[in-house]
Amino acid sequence: MAMLDRNRKRDFLKLLLAPAAHFCIRKMFSYADYIEAFKEVLIDVAAKEIARNNNKVTVSRLAVMTGVNRKEVTRIYKSRQPIDDRPSVIMRVIGQWESDNLFLTKTWKAKPLTISGENSEFQQLVELVTKNVGHKAVLFELQRAGMVEVIEGKAFLVQPREQIRENPDRAYEMLAQDVNNIVQAVQENIYEEQETRNHHNRTVYDNVYVEDVPKIRAWLFKEGRAFHSKVRNFIAKYDRDINPDPNKTAGAIVAFTSYSWSTKEYKQAENKEIITV
């Protein structure tokens, strides 16, 4: 029974690794590159797990937990860069700018924001995300990164977050965060008793008229962005950075991710379905 359970878990692991394998093949990473990266991540995650339980992180414990030999653990752990999977203030500010109706034009584009004077539009934007970082510091970093230009007293978003071709690193960082979150959400739904389960739905049609795909993609993009604005406005009421309450304990993470995808070529489909999990 134990072996069967282990085999099933290995099958699940292969399903999780398949997208990473596709990425390696497409980007011409070798088996050695893949294994080295996997060992680095494995050791980093193990170290965080040990520290989370208030235990001392040692090479021996990392070797036992991961199965990586001590020599390799020593080499990797001493030179490792911890992986930070929390979204940065900068990315949260951009996300708010691109989705909140207060900061959008009638055509759903990020509008230029005033930056001067008390309670400027840009200051209002930053304070919706955090009150721990000054809006001037955020503006400086956005300018330094080439994501914002200031013209005649207004901040222009010149590198929207969805333009990932020009900055693929940020896109892959977001992808990694999303994958990590959805794996945790599904595991909690399967193995933990909770009063309210994590939201996890999927809708698929596989016999859609090809000529109508662009129209559907545009609708999903618009509606998805509008719904994320609604989600942000709701959760912000309970975030300490925005609404401090000395009588409450903060530090919990709440994540909500959505995406849409469609094929670009015609495929003969045998049936169609709506899947809700």
C-alpha cells in the first residue's frame, strides 16, 4: 500500500514537472542545467521549511530531507540566493494602476497620474497598496527601472505589466509565484479540513469557432482585469499596510490568480465541455 501511494505521488510529481520540462526543451536547457536548478530549489525550500519550524538549518538536515549528498548540499547552500516569492511593492503598485478604475482611461489604459502637491493621484495609488513606503521612493524606483516617465508633472506608465516580451524575467517570476500558490491551494483542498475551501475552478470549451477567438480573448481580458480590481478593493479593507489595526495580528497572505489561454491554430475537436472543480 505504501509503495502504491509512493508511485501515485511520483505520478503527480511528473505531472507537475512536465511544464518545467517543456520550458527546458524550448529554451535549450540541458539535463545538467535542469538537475542543478532543481537541487538548488530543493535545498532552498528545505532550508525554509526547517527554519519555519524554528529549527537550526544544518547541512546534515538538508541532506537527509532532500536526499542530496552532503558535498553537494554544502556547495549549493553556501552560495545560494534565497528565493523570495512575495510580490514586490512595485509590482503591486503597477497591478493596482492597471486594474483600478480610478487610474484607468475610458479605454481601460493606465492614465497619466499627477505627482505634485498633497494627495496627488500617484500618492493615492501608492497608499492603496502600502502605507509603509513613501510614494516618492516608489516613483523613483519605477523611473529607475524604466517603467515610468515623468512628463510635465505627470507619471506615465510606459512599460505595462502585460508587455512581457520586453521584460520576460518579471513574467517568469509571476508564473513561479502562481504555480507555487496553486499547488499549495490544491494540496490544502485535498488533505486539509477547512471551513471554506480554496477557490479552484476551470472552464474549458474545445470546439470554439476560430474566427471568434479574438473576440473571446478580448472579453476575458477586460472582464478579468475588472474582477481583479474588485478583488483588490475588497481585500484591501483587511490589509494592515492600508488599514492599520493595532488590535489585530497581520502577516497572512491571500492570493487570487486568474488567466486565460486559447489555441491559435484550428484543431478538429470531438466534444466540448465545461469543467468545474
